[in-house]
Amino acid sequence: MDALYTAVATATHGREGRAVSSDGRLDLQLGIPKEMGGSGEGTNPEQLFAAGYSACFASALGLVGRAAKIDVSDAAVTAEVGIGKQGEGFGLAVTLRVELPESVDEATGRKLVEQAHQVCPYSNATRGNIPVDLVIE
């Protein structure tokens, strides 16, 4: 693959440190969620992954919608990223909740969401590695 763009970010001190992008636009205090024994202060990696995946999937949905000449510009994608024990380490699971405009019928919506799942780089990166459930709402 020839990269069109490469994002660069550095994290220090793990989940209780700081994450900064090379251009300085992202500069976040990281924190462990209360559910995992932390204070809940700061952003956690799962939130960052959820934000990236939902934004990317929404863009992929827009791409396939435009190709099909179907307006999905008012769609919203919510990514739920769970983390839990998996064997000796930890694993992730994702649910993508896609809210489509009322003008899109159920069958067409399902087709567009499944096409977006084939196009989205996050979906392609996670396919076969973690469970990803697609829910159309």
C-alpha cells in the first residue's frame, strides 16, 4: 500500500500519560476508566479508537451512498468499543450503531452499511481480528 497520509502520535506513560500528535493538534491527557480501576479523568484509548472508527465509517458510508446516488449525509455512526480479558491479555469488541435518514428504506440501508464495512479502513484493519457488530437503527 502506498500511504496517502501518515498520522503520527506519541504516547508517554501508557494509559495514565499523555498522547500528542506530531502536528500538535491532538494533545490529550490519558486516563484509566473507573470501570478498570482508574480515576476516569482523561481520555482513554478505547474512546480514541471509537471516535476514529465512527468518523471513518461515516465517511465510508457517505462514499458508497454517493456512488449509489443515495443521500446519507444526515447519517450518524456511533462506535462502542469494549475491552476485556482475552486469554492472557486483553481484546477489543466493537458495535457500530448506524442511524440512517428516514428516507432510506431498511434493505437499501443494510446494503449501504455492508458496503461501507467493506470500504472503511478501520473495518478492513479489524476484520478477522476482533468482532464487529453492525446495528442499523
